[in-house]
Amino acid sequence: MKILVASINFAPDHSGIGVYSTDFPKFLVERGDEVAMVTGFSYYPAWRKRPEDQGRLFATETWNGIRVLRGYLFVPRRVTTAARLWHEATFCFFAALNFLRAGRHDAVVVFSPPFLLGLVGKIFSVLWRCPLVVNVQDLPLDAATSLGMVGRGWFSRTVSALERMVYRGADQVATISRGMMDALRAKGVDSDKLALVPNWIRVSGECSASGEFRQAHPQAEGKFLVAYAGNLGVKQGVDCLLRLAKAVERDRRFHFFLIGDGADKPRLLAMADELCLENTSFLPLLDPTNYRAMLIDVDVVFLAQKRGAGDNFFPSKLLGVMAQGKPMLVAADPASELARAVDDWKCGRVESPDDIPRLSQRLEEFAVDTKLLSLLGQNGRREVEAFEREKVLADWRDRISRLAEKARKLA
């Protein structure tokens, strides 16, 4: 097949959606497909382009057998709602031009957000008489509305109507969790168009001995380590980890790491200064090698999801933590899909992000019960086998192939 894949994030981005929008076309090439990748210039999650990409409108390169077509996108210094909209609009405009450069393909696969990229994909799928597949990784409008970041006025109604139009117009809407499938049904997407395509991981070889992370950070020496690593955005609600660190600061056993970048990082740094935290360290986003070394060395991985975010996103880092056999402490709404998954898989403990005393009790429980830590880690490692890369992507590719074959017969 000739498949065009489009996403705002792609290698060298190695966080969030970029992990999956990079690996999916790589898998297709491994299976013998011809793939063009339409994307922007790398910027995420630091929200800064690389110096060599500043001012560039287009670039063409080959990456692991994939023809990569990059286009300009505006990257704001301060991520506001208006700035994010302009950021996505500029990307979609140049993505459309790169669709023209790419030429006709047998199928178009778009990773969303931004959902407007699906509109670009729809236009070209009609012109090329090929199927459009939208992989929905996140529902940012729903999350922003639920969290009060965006009002429920004419603007959100207009954007929501456009979003529904894009999803309904696709030949397949793939998404990563059952909660998000329910949300898409509520937007009017037919059930027969929906496909559950959970995020995937290479399970084999994930566990190994290390010690490198502790050696590189002297403050970790002899401590019980708790780490959050990923996007530091508003909807993650990572400030509850700072409040937890403050609650247990007299207990010298613990040290906390906040690792990553994102729009909320300046506020979190200011909050840590205000709380005078001596048991907390901030680190920049880690590359994949150092990220794995961190996972090996920490005792507990912290995940957070702000109350009200609902099932509009699902932490992409969850599978990597499970594959490493690490127990999790999760601060999330107990009714969220994240909380249900962790409870069902018995790979961690979940408490409300507002209940710092209960989170403190869970942390103490972890610190004194090594058997519990081992059991939770083993449970996660066992459950993650269902998300093995080859299984998930082979099934999804087969579905896309059937859609493309059907379109060819109708053309």
C-alpha cells in the first residue's frame, strides 16, 4: 500500500503523540508499505523549535525509509488558547501544501489533535478516492471545557460542530480507550466506524539493571524515589505532587522528581519555590535511553490527571511504566478511565488528587511494604502483554488495508 500519515508531532519528538505517530509509519515500512509522512518541525514538549529549524517553511528528508515532508508551524512562547489555535491553523495550512507535494496515496491516516488536520485529510481522501482514518489520541476541547479553560459559548459550540463534522466524515475513527470511544459516539460517530486501537509498546527487553539515574543525581542517594515524567500541562494537574512533597517533607526518606516540559512548568517551578521544597527536583525531558534508566531506578512512578478531565485523554506513558514493572501512585478522579484501568490491572494505587492525606498514606504504605511494590509491578508487567506492538499494529494495518481495497473497487 501507499499510505500517507499526517501528525503535528514526529521524530525527533519522543513524547506524547509523537511516540505513536513516529512508530506507526515505521511499522508500515517494515511491512513493505510505501509511506509519506506529513508533519511539522520538531518543537514538543518544550514548545521550542530547534535552532536549525527556525524560519524554515518546508523540508524533505528520509527517516528509516519514510519520506518525511515537513511544513512551517507557529510555535508560541506562551501557550494560550488563542496561540494554540494559531499554532494548529498554521500547521494545517502547510500540511495541506505538503499533501499536494506527497501526491496520491491509497489511504490517509491522520493523528489528532489537531482535529482540523482531519479536515485536510478529508479533502484529499475525496480527491484521491481513498479512505480517511483518524486516530484520536486526545479530545482537548472536551478536556478544556470540562476544566473551565474554555467557556461554553458560541466559540466552543462552533469548534465542537467542526470537530463532529471531521470525525463523522472519516471512514474509520480509531481511538485509544473505551471511554474515548463512548465520547466519540456521543459526538455522532457511527459505532461501525469506530475502532479500538490502544497505544502500543515493545514489551520484550524493557527490564534491565541500571543504577545510572541515581548515580547521576546525588540527591537520590539512599532515598525512596517518586517520579513524574512527561508533559507538564494544565490538564495533568501535577501540582498535587508538589503538595504531596510538602506534606511529607519532614520524612527524609523521600525524594521527588518532576521530569519534563510543558505549558504549566513555569507555574509549577514558582509553586515549588513558594513551598520551599528541598525534597523535590525538576529535570528537563529525558531522551529514551535516560528515561528508561530513570524508570529502572525509581521506586514509584507518579501519574496525575486533573479532576474534571474525565476520559478525554489517557496518559501515553502508562504502558512504558507497566512494561518496566514499576508500581504507580495515581492522583486522578476515581471514576476516570485511568483510575479504572490501574485498579482493574492491580498495578498501582489510586486516590483523588485533592486528598493529600490519603496520597501520603499510600506513599508510606509503599515505602514499608516491598512485597506490595513487587506485586504491583509484576501485575502491570503481565497486563501490558496485551499491548504488544506487533499485535496491535498488525491488526490496525489489516483494517486499513481492507478499507483501501474496498475504495479501489469502488473507484
